[in-house]
Amino acid sequence: MRTIALMTASAAMALAPVAATAQTARAISQSDRAQGMQANPQLVAEFGGRYDGPQAAYVERVGKKVAVQSGLSNAQGDFTVQLLNSPVENAFAIPGGYIYVTRQLLALMNSEDELAFVMGHEVGHVAARHSAGRQRTSTIGGVLAGIVGAAAGNSALGQLVATGAQRATQLYGLKYGRDQEYQADGLGVRYVTGAGYNPYAAPEILGQLGASTALTARASGSDANAAPTWLSTHPSSADRVARARALAQQARRAGAQQTQDVAFLRMLDGMRYDDDPAQGVIDGQVFRQPAMRVKFTAPAGYRINNSTEAVTVQGARGQAQLSAAPRGTSDLSAAVVQRFQALGAQVSADQVRATSVNGRQAAVATVSATANRQRVDATVIAMPLAGATYLWTLVTPSGAGVAAFEPLLASFTTMTDAEVKAVRGKRIRIHTVRAGDTIDTLARQMDYPTLQRDRFVTLNGLTNGETLRPGMLVKLVVAG
């Protein structure tokens, strides 16, 4: 992408009138359209594909209404707004008029105003050209650093654990700096105000996102930014929330709405929440894919992340990634060679040896490279299961072997009919508060074994001491 000068730091940082954050956005060019059109399928695939529930049309309407305020185009038809079937709270936009929000982030919101700000903020990043030059500056080593957690050099090994969609996601989802965030917030407030929305939704959703990110960290017992959530690429702070509130005040609009956005909340009813069973379900350390009828158990202390192209298990001793070989693949040795070739490393057939995993035949090969000034090994193991051929790609410290992942590999097996039927997903249900309902009584209906009250309070943007009023609407997460 071509670079363009960003707004001056003084303008981005100052809390002058909202108009001061405006800039003349360059109209969508043919080059932008071509780049966006090329990246769009990869990004959509990485985030679970399009979510085609009734909520999709709602999101599209709001996104286009806000986007035309940016100056990138005056025609709503020039923008493509998509709701993504992802259990990760995220939103982003790319040049060419493409805007995205995940269903998980949509479920966290409590008003159309909040949705408008998030999408306006993302369009602001595009209008300010914050992503310019990232395709040129993102190196293979940077990709390895992002996925494995090590600052690698320029070795081709950097591609071993990154699918094409994941590489595209990283190019457009690198972490924004403080000044860029402030500028996008200012532009977002400007856009939503121009579109007739309440700008006070900005500090509301930023605070809500912070609370949700902290809760995710507590629930997983790990770093809040371990998964690629919106706040992992859009750093937040109490200062940023305060600045967003000041920007809203400068917009000279009425204060935050006191009544619920009933239409918005009812729109959420029935939407999928957390994992989609069709894409696989993570339950603690166990991953199940009922459509493929396979499952595995990750070692204690290792984290599972799922995408449409691969499942990744990451921990202190390295990373393992599971993917499926092309349909019809039966030659295990050839599958290992093809996997390395697709990832940028050359391995010949005579480097592949036959082995067995938990009594099943398999083929394996290992290559070495340098990452973070240290040697690492990359191992690819191919094995048949449930009528298909699967590939495990392991990245471990040099010479350590794959012992840390042997229990994982041994646990990789088929699911029974009963196990397949037992896999269930979750959905958002909108409940009308009745007399006698309290946070505690409703929280017990949340389909989680732990932190039910915390999840209920965070999802609904409530305070712990808040009293529920009969007739108000609340969100529940139930099996379904």
C-alpha cells in the first residue's frame, strides 16, 4: 500500500473541538478496491466466514450509514460491511471500503450507537491511512513472532505456522499506536455524530471492552491479550475512555441515553455466541470438531486457538498446529513434503521417515532454523484419521524433540456418535426482567460452569450493585 502522511500529533492528542480531528480523506481509489477485494476472502475466512443470521443486515445498514460520513465515498454502495462468524471480540476495516465486526463483539454491545462508534472508529483508521505500508514492512519473521511468540529473523520457517489467511489478518491487524487510536476515536465520534448517533456511546463501549477483556483473562488464567481481540490491536486505558467522553461532550449532544435500546437488544436474540459447533468447540483443554468427528486434548497450561483453516495449541515448550491435508490425500510422505513446500521450506522425500502415533501409522520430518537468535525445530507429522489425512506442524526449541507434544498427538482420535450429538453451542437470548429477578438469579441461567455472575454483569454492562427493573431487557447466554 502507498503511504500517506498522518495527522500531526498535536491535532491527534489535543482535546480541541471534534472538527479538529477531521481530515480530508482520500476517496477510495481503484488500487484500494483491488487490494481490498484481494484481501477480503482471506480475512473473512480467518474470522469464521460470514455470519448470515438476521443480525447481518442490521450491521450492514449501520456500517454503511456511518461510513459515508468519512469522505471516502458518498455512496453507501461503495462499502462492503460484513458480520463475521467469529467467537473473538474484534472489528476492523481495510482500504477499498471493507468493514468488519464479529458476532462476539456485537453481542457485547447494548445499543446501535455503540455499534456505530466501533465501525466509525475502524473507518477512521482507514481514512487516516493508519495501515499504509504494512504489507511492505511486515516480514516473515514478524509473522512468526506474532504467532509463535518469538521475534524471529527472516527465515522461511516463519511461514510454518501461519496460514495464508492468518498472514493477511496480521498485515491488516497490527497493533495501533496511541496517537493513531486517539485520532481514530476522534474521527469515529465525528462520523457517528454526523450520522445522527449519540457520541456518548464511545466511552461506554470502550469501558465495556476493557471489562470484557479483563474477564477473559480471569476466565482463562492467562494474558488478556492472548487471543486477537479488539483491544489487543487497539490498546485502551482509562485515559482513553476519558478522552472519548470529552470528545462526546465537545460534540454538543445530549448526554448518554437513559433508556435501553430495545430494538437493538431484541435484534441480538438467537445469535450464536462463543464457538460455532460447525467449526469446532473448545472446552477447557479439549477441542472437538463434530463435523470432522475428531478431537484432542491439549497439555495442561497450553492454550487452544481455533480458526477455519487450522487449530493452534501454544504453550511454554512450543506450538502445535493441526490442519487437514487436501481431500483425497493418502500418501503420508508426500503430504509432509507438500506441507513444507507450501510453507516455504524445501524437504525431499528421503528426509521423511515412517513412524507411528498411538498405534497408527504416520510420517514425519524435521527442519531447523533460527528464531530470536536461537535455533528452533519445525516438525511436520502426517497421519490418517476418520477417512482423512491430517497434518500436525510443531515448532519447538532446537534439540528438544516433540516429547512435550506426545500426549497431545496420542489424544488425537475419533469421536463417537454419542460425543458428536453431545456437542452443543451457545446463543444469546433476550430476557424481560420480571418482579423478583435479580442479577444472581438470572446469572445462574448463564451456560457456564464458572464466573456466571461476572459474565452476566459484563455482557449487560451492569454494575455489581445495580438493581434490575421489571420490564428491562437483559442478555443471557444459553445452550442452543
